[in-house]
Amino acid sequence: MRRFIFIAMAILLVPYLSGAKQKIDFDKTRGVINAVNGVGQPPVTGFANTAHFHYLKEAGIPYSRLHDVGGAYGMFIYVDIPNIFRDFNADENDPESYDFAFTDLLIKGLVDNGVEPYYRLGVTIENAQHVKAYRIFPPADFAKWARICEHIIMHYNYGWADGFEMNISHWEIWNEPENSPDPETNPCWKGTWEQYLEFYGTAATYLKSKFPELKIGGYGSCGFYSVTGDSVAAGNNSMRYDNFVTCFHSFLKKARSEGWPLDFFSAHSYSCTANAIKQMQYARKTLDEYGFKKTELSVNEWLPDPAIEKSNTGKQAAEIAAEMIGFQNIGVNDAEIYDAKMGGGRYSPLFDHTTLKPKRAYYSYVMFNTLRQLGKAVPVPETDEGVYLCAASDGKGKAAIMVSNISGNAWKNNLDFGRYKITEVRILDDTHLNEPVGDRLESLENDSVCLLLLEKR
């Protein structure tokens, strides 16, 4: 018996002991490269200055989620419902009741650079609500609030009130309403969870009836940290992690029983890469179990284990690249990192607030855009823990592989590309910014990202 077990183990280990290659067949595709390379609020500087939006275009950013735009309370000019509809007692059918001025400039700047706005219908988080809360209370009239949102959608998609035809697809109802079960300490929703459920049901049902062609969803869940046993110190996420999961289940149960629209479910994570991916696998599994198999999963706030000391390092760039790859590989429909603002601190991984230039992590997006441009996802072999691999093909003889190594050790390249050959290797780490280093890759160091460009022989 022992001999049999030894022989069986030896057979299983032969590929590894012999250094057998892991083959990637670029002629076989499975789905597409999803829009997991979106961003949160764009790099707006000052009032209506969109001069740096060209960086989004150059990196092929598909979405910019409009939440917390411009800082505290949306600078009182951008996006938020109270910034656009300033007097809740005004006539929601009258164009004069709306102030679109700055939001028009912001959204036009995005669209002009090929970025689709991802519109959060609601308000900016109020981190100092313990001193005084301004706009995070439940609307006085849920039905009227929905009608106000209807006219905002009409303005940006259907030309109402000297508006536009921008075909904005995602309309998200509020953000992190379950941040705390106690309204007294909740920086996003100073109401009960039951009030939010009624609010979502009212607004989503009305808006979907008016715009069946659009994606209506929510609710910007704080996340599922308890699933992986995390204890992260992400800014203003409540430490009451079990409540986040309880709210998720109660929301899905109510949405199912009431037949509420839920075209997408949005959730957040500030865990390490591996745990964030596990949390979103849990979210997808739970949606499916409640019957929401067609509901898209949107991770519209994420950043791997935010820490100021990682800012502008190869480590941060590699972690961000790994998480994008991981989201792609588990079928996340879209993801928007927090954040693309031109700000300081640990939540500004893409741009330097002093130079107004890209940081290293920005080039992870440039690299991933190559996969998006090719379009077709190619199945890849399993890798060692901490090594994240994604491949794409255009179906016409061009292909690419993106690898991020955050394993703690160098990764040895043992991939077999079949009839494809490497034409260029690009590296992103502490000394390279997506720079070409030849046409061979023997190994990839820890905290590094590589992009392999290939062509069919």
C-alpha cells in the first residue's frame, strides 16, 4: 500500500520535478476581458479643471465612478443630488430647479476622453458627521427623490433641459447605507436599514420602469470582511463586519420577494488582494443562490490593503495589477479603484498630488489596457500562490499575457506558448515604468508586473 501511494505521488509530481511547461493555447478563448480597470472619482483639480483627464484616455479607462467627487460634500457643486437639486421643495419638473453647471463640465470632460461616467445617485460620505450631518439623511419623500433622479438621467442621456445624449449605463442608488447599524454613527445614511430597503425599492422600481434599457442597481456595500476574517482599517468602514453580511442577505431576500430591479450589485473591499478576491467570490455565489444570476457584480471601491508607505512603489503597482487580474479571472463584471483623484494620502494610488503626474500603479492600468484592446480572454493554467496571470487574444494572431508577482519570491516562467512567440517584454517595478526589456523572460522578481506581447508564428 505504501509503495502504491509513493508511486501515485511520484506520478503527480513528475510535471513539477521535470520542469514541464504549462501550455497556453491562444487559439482557445473564453469570454472577454471585462471592464475591471475602471476608477473612482477622476483627477479633477480645483473647480471644473479637467486638464488631467487625458491620462484616463491614455490608459484606456472604461468607467469613472462619480462618488466623493471633489472632496467633502462634493465641493457642493458636483454630482450629488443636493448639489444639483438644491431646494427639495422645488418643482422637480422645472428645469430651473436644477443646477447642472459643474457636473456638466465634469461629465463632458470624461466623455470627451472616452470614459463613461458611472453615476452614483446619492450623496458624498460625511466623515465628520459626529460633529454635524448635512446631507446623509433619508430623503423626505422617496418617490420625489426618484423623480428628481429621473430628470437627471433625462438630462444626461436624453437631452432634457439643454442636456446630452451620453448613454450613461450605470445608475447606482446610494453608497454604503449599512456603514453602521446605528444611524447616530453612520457617515452615509442616517436612517435605519429598513428605511433604506424601502428607499431602494421605491427608487429602483420607479427608475427601471422609466428606463428599462439602463442598468439600475446598488447599494455600494461596505464589503464582506467577515467572510475572510479581516480586520482592516479602511477609512470610515465600520468594524461591524458581520452586519455588512446580514444586510446583504436581507437586501437580497427583500429584493427577491418584492421583485425589485437589480441589474448590478456593487460592493467594496480594502483587504489584501487574495482576501478581496475571496470576498467577491462569496458575493457572486450569494447573488446566484438568491436567484440573481444575471445581476452583474461591480466592485466599485477597492484598494489592496491601503498604506501610505506603499505609495508609488512597485509593491503597490503589483498588488493593484494582481487584484485586477484576480477580478477578471473570477468573472467580476466591472471594478473601479478608489481612487483616481489628484490627492495625497493612502487612497490616491494613481496620481501624485504634488507633481500632478502618474504614480507607478497607473502603469498597471496601461498594461491591462493592452488585454482589453485585444478583447478575448484566454484560459490560463493555475499558478503558485501570489502569482496572478491573465491572457488575451484578438483572434487574429496577436496576444498578450500579464503577470503580477506578489508571492514573496521570484516566479520562474515555465509557460509554453505553442505557435506564438514573444515579441516584447515590458516590466513594471521599482525601477521600470512599463518599459521594454527585450523579448525573453526567464523569471519575474517579487513585487513586479510584466506584460508579454506575442504574435503567431
